Amino acid sequence: MNIDYTVTALMFPAIPLLMSVYGNRFHTLSNLIRKIHDEYVWEKHIPPEWEKQLINLNGRVKWLKYTLACASFGFLFNMMTVFALYLDMIFMARIIFGSCCLAMIVSVIFFIRDIHLSTETLKLHLSDMKIDLD
């Protein structure tokens, strides 16, 4: 495969867009955790049904942290690819660009895991409500 600036340019719009999506999820999650924390501070107790929620939210924070870290490394590797191309280090640019793609793949896998945990959180949230479908 021939690698040039156009190959790395394909990743430039994708990586910041993904990082923006990840950042928005992180922001929303942090607001939810702050809201729960404020309720705890005022009421001084945690309802029993919140324990699973808190465990799940802690897991989501962890997975989002890994997701953002991998996306950041993907962006860094993409920039390093451009620099290697600038220095005419084609073989090194290929290796670094492969690392960029791998980091982004891992990032998306971690994001899928976060979405799975998010749906589990919603199921826990709805578990205390009885729905009569008859």
C-alpha cells in the first residue's frame, strides 16, 4: 500500500468527530454522577437500588476513560504519520498509521462496551417500574 498525505487526511475529520461524541457522553455521564452525588449529600443515604447503578456508572466512567485515551493516541499517531511522511520515512509512516488505525478500532470497541453498560443502566433504572401490557 502506498501511503501519502491523503491517506492520513482521511482520518483527520473522523478522529475529532469521534472524540467529540465520546466527550459529549463523558460530559453527560459526569453531570448525572454530580446530580446523584448532590442527592446523596442532601439525603445522607443511598437507596438499595442505587448500589447497582453506582457500580454500573463507575464502570462506564472507566470504559469512557479508555475510549478517550485510545482515540487520543489515534490522533497522536495520525499526526506522527504526517511528520514521518514529511521526513520521508515511508516505512515508519506505515507502521505509525497502522497504530493509528488500531488505536481507533480499540476505541470503538471500548465505546461499544460503554453503550452496553449504558443500556444495562437504563434497564436497572426501569426495573423498579411495573408495566402492565395487558
